[in-house]
Amino acid sequence: MAIYVISAPFREVRASHETEGTQNRIAELEAAREAKYREIRDAELDLRTGKLSDEDYAAVDRSLRAEAIEIMHALDVVTAGTPSDTPEGATIAP
């Protein structure tokens, strides 16, 4: 019991570092997701303005969306173990 009480500050520091690292990773992934969304919108604009052919757009769009999905999966994995910001009693649609 005494060891548990004495080691409490060390456990708290470790937990805060893990939480901070997770929050940083979430922020990085959210920024990457927004950047990828911007790239998708830019490709759509390039198609509408004639800078990309339909075939080129299809290839670029497919690639960008696959990358966006990878980012979202990584974000899901990282946020799966973090507390939700959702108010108690609220639900999130699938």
C-alpha cells in the first residue's frame, strides 16, 4: 500500500504525458484530414475549370479519397481510447 501511495505522483506524470501525446496526435491527424479535404476540393475545382480531364480527375480523386480514409481510420484508432467530448446522454450517429 505504501508503495502505491508513494508512486502516485509518478503515475500521474506518466498519464499526463500520455494524454498530451494523444492530444497532439489527434490535432495532427485532424489537420491532415482538413488538408486532404482541401486537396479534394482543389481537384474538383481543377476539373470544373478544365485543368484536369475527367480521367485524370478520377485517378486523382480516387487517390485523395483513399488517403483521406486512411487518415480518418487513424483518427478513429487514436480517439477510441480517449474520453468523449459528447455531453452525457447524447448519442453520436454512426
